[in-house]
Amino acid sequence: MKMMKKIGIIICVLALFNSCKKPYDYDKEVAAPISTPEKIAASIEGTWYMNSASEVDEKSLVKESIDISDFLTSETGLVPNITFKTSENTFTIDTTGVVKNFFKVNNGKWRFDDDRYPSKITLLDLSNNVITDINISKNLLSTTPQLSFIDGVNCGTEKAISYSISFVKK
């Protein structure tokens, strides 16, 4: 009986020891990663055009929304666009003929919130002061990447109206 007890304890110790082993060493790369910071940064390069724009009444119970794309399209058919240059981490915003520039500047610098897994792009003025953020709505490495910009108007401390502008790369 004592022998069975000792064998049982040995089996339990071995089982506990084996359960602590890693089945795979996650620190080692098995293959080249699909997504690298360099590929992600390269994917932002180019001009992104307004795809849609809406205004939302934040004080409404149902958050009423209206399409304002026509309001942000110039008489000649131009829409707001953002051009990113990866080599210099700079951007240029073109709102020629458009009634309102929600971005408050026409050029500056940009950076990702996380180079490996970015969820937003931070726009900075030439003095490195943060202007605003642009959300990455759809993966930059997908076939249909999308950026979205959200701005708002406050009434006191509460948001009264928000503007949402979506950009796609052409």
C-alpha cells in the first residue's frame, strides 16, 4: 500500500512538471511575419479620398444622422483628401474648394499609435503638437483599407454634434 502511495505521488509530481512545459517556444519565429511595421507604414503611403461623411445629432435619443458628403464636395467635384508620405512621415490635406477643413491644418507630421499593430494615426503640426487622430477602420494591409476621422462640437461639457468622415485609398 505504501508503494502504491509513493507511485501515485511520483505520477502527480511528473504530471505537474510536464504541465508547466511550453508546448511551443513563441519567442522563436517560424516564418516571416505577414505584417511588419515596414509593410504597414508602406501601405499608408499615397492619397486617401473622402468616401463618405455624416453628421450625427448626439443629443437625439436615436442619434439621428444625415449624409453631408455633398456639403464637403467642392463645386468642381473635388473631395477632401489626405496624402501621406512614409519616407518623411509627413502629410498634406487638400480641401480646395471645400467649405470646411475639419483638420485645422493643411500639412504636418504623422505617426502610428503602435508601429506593429496600429489602430490610429496621430496627426501633428510642424512643431510636433498633436492636432487630432484618424482611426484605422479597416486593416491597412487588406484589399479595402479605410480610415475614419471623427470630430465633434460640444455644448458645454456634452458632445452635441459629431462629424464622421471616411477615407479610402484610390
